[in-house]
Amino acid sequence: MNQLNQKIGRYRWVIATLLLFATTINYMDRQVISYLKEFFCSPVVKGGFGWTNTDFAFITSFFTAFYAGMTIIAGWVIDQIGTKLGLALSLIIWSIFGMLNAFAGSVIALHVAIRSLFGVGEAGNFPASIKTVAEWFPKRERALATGIFNSGSNLGAMLAALFVPWCMVTYGVQLGWKMAFIFTGGVGFFWLIFWFWLYDAPSKQKRLSKTEYQYIHSDDEEDVLIKPVNGDEDKAKVPWGRLFSYRQTWSFFIGKFMTDGIWWFYLFWLPDYLHKQFGMTKAEVMWPTFIVYGVAIFGSVFGGSIPMFMMKRGMPVYKARMTSMFLISLFPLTVLLTQYFGNVAVFGTHASTLAIAVICIGAAAHQAWSANMFTTVSDMFPKKSIGSVTGIGAMAGGLGGVFIQQLVGRLTDFYSSTPQIAYGIMFMVCSFAYLIAWFLMKILVPRHSPITDL
């Protein structure tokens, strides 16, 4: 493989690395608020804001709702203006509003407004990244490239798990939460320097060899081995409304709606679960969450490599993708054991370790699923429509996230004296969501059926 890469060229992996860091920043910014929940929900007399769990869920739900609503627009816009400008604009918007969270004080309405606009900016990351992968990688490498950049969602969460508690300790509670928002929001502007320096569409990229360009397009149906003279292969008019007439669109929509909310649950509520189930402090929560997201990186990269392994042995693209996703969907069933292993009365001091181990499996499985889920779009749709379709799916995932946020907020308030019941229900949802999603997707698209009339 190394000799092959040297012969072909490896600049496409530089692009994947840029996407990895963009996604890392994206998730680090959005994850900050979950590590501040204990502070926000602490009584005013103890220096907190005195919010309820439902208040916190209200804020995260508004963010998720705006994120969901804007992804469908962001995907369409990115198809029109191209990935270079589209991703840059998204990052600028989310970085600015991420920093503005520091100035919202304890007023819930301000946090809702700023967090919602923050979601507007973040909506462009995945449509732009998936479209970039489709433009820069042949089909057999797309799930792996997606898995690599998608692992940024775990890296971002890991960095937030270390950085936010450090801010609270270093700057004190009243200033620390503000500095966490300001520092994480500011990192994005540093990334922009490298994005504008290193990125261009493949047909415009002078660092890209002719051999690697041909390899990138080696399995395209259309003859694009000669670089377009206008260099605008990442910009195209898409009959956007027609996308909803395809079963392939609805398959992606349902797959995202059923499963994206699970990751939102891990992101926003895992620290709260560890605090309530095992009495962990902010400092003690830091390392378990760091480990969960670290293991999930393995799931993202390894999950992206599974279908490539099958394709190399002659299995068709769609069959390899769906077979991989079915196998992956079985692993979250182990999350059913979380509350059993988390029973301190039975397992004593080992309970938290066992529960975290099971959650690690669920988180890794989600990222493996996600890497393949995104790649189904480029398997079935032409490149010019990938941003729009990804936006539609991300909107569906956001809607699923809103439902999950509202459900867990109300469950944890209703079972405030017995949080293990609330989280037991949530882990049941996490366990079965992927398997149900797979069967629904398979019913909608039973065999490979690429779109050719857009």
C-alpha cells in the first residue's frame, strides 16, 4: 500500500487531514457546554445558574433544531458555491457565536439565541466534508477517508473533556466557563490559514499529480480523466426539490434520524450520567469521557476500513457497505448491559469501569456506523448533489437529536430521585436504534440503485 501511495501520490490524505482538524474543532466547540452542565444546573447559592435539566435540554435542543434546519440549506449552498468557501464560511460563523456564548451570563434566552446561531454555522461542516471526500477520493477509499475525518468528532470531545475542567480549575468557576468558550471558539481562525493555503478543487490543485488525479476519478462513471478547464467540478446546479422523490434520499434520511441522536446523547449527557450514577466530580468525569471518545476513534477508522476490505475481495460496493453496517449495528446491543454492570451494590468499585467499557463499545460502534452511513450518499448520488443530500440527512439527524435531547431531559427530571431508571431507558434506545435503522434502509433500497438522472 505504501509503494502504491508513493507511485500515485498522497495529497488527497492532506485534504482528509484538514477535514479531520475542522471536525475536531467543530466538536470541541459544541462539546464545551456538556462539561459546564453541572455548573449551569447548580443552585445559585452555590455559585451556579440554578437551571433545571429541562432548561439545559431546552438549550441543547434549540441548538440541535437550528443545526438540523440549517444543514439542508447549508448543503444546497455548498453545492452552489463550492466546498472551499462553504466550509470556511461555516467555520467563521460557528467560531464567532461559540465565543459569544461566554457573554450570555445566566440568561437562558441569550444562551438559546446564541447557541441556535452557533448551530447555524456548525451545520455546514459535514455537507462540505462529505462532498470534499467524494471529490478527492475514489469510492473504495471514501469510507476510510470519512472515518478518518469523522474521528475528529471524538478528538474534539476528548480535548473538551480535558480542556474545560482545566479552565474551571485554572481560572475559577466564574471565569473558567467563559474562557472555555473563548479559547475553543478562537482555534477555528487558526485552522482557516491552512485551509486557504492547502485546499483547492482537484482540477485547480497544482500540488496534485496527474496520476493521483486520474486515480481519484478511476471509478467514475463519467469520463473526467482530463481536468476541466474551468476547474468548477465542485460547483453545480442541483434540482434540489427532486431529491425528495428518491427512495435513496429517504433511506439516508431515516438512517440519520434513527441514529444521530444517540451520539448527541453521549456528547451532552455522558458527564451527567457519570456524576449521577457514580457520584463522580467534574475532575473525575474527565478521564472516563476521554477514554470513551478515544476508543470511538478506533471505531470510526476501523469501521471505515471494513467495506474496503470486502470490496478488495470482490464484493460489490453497496453490498459491502450494507453488510458492514449490519455487522456494526449488532455491537450497540451490548449497551443494554450498562446499567447491570453499573450496579455499585453488585460490582462495587468496578461498576463504573465496567459500565464505561460497555459505553465505549456503543460509542465506537456509532462512529463505525456513521463513517459508512455518510458514504452511502456518494455510493448512490452524483458528486454535484452530495452536499444537498448530506444536508438533508444531517437535518434528519438533527431532528432525531432534538427528540433525544427532549426525552432525556424530561426523563432525568421525572426520575430525579432514581436517575438509573431514566438512563436505563436511554441505553435501551441506544441499543436498538441501529438495527431498526438498518432494516428500514434495506427495505427502502434493497439493492444498489445509483441515481443517474440528476
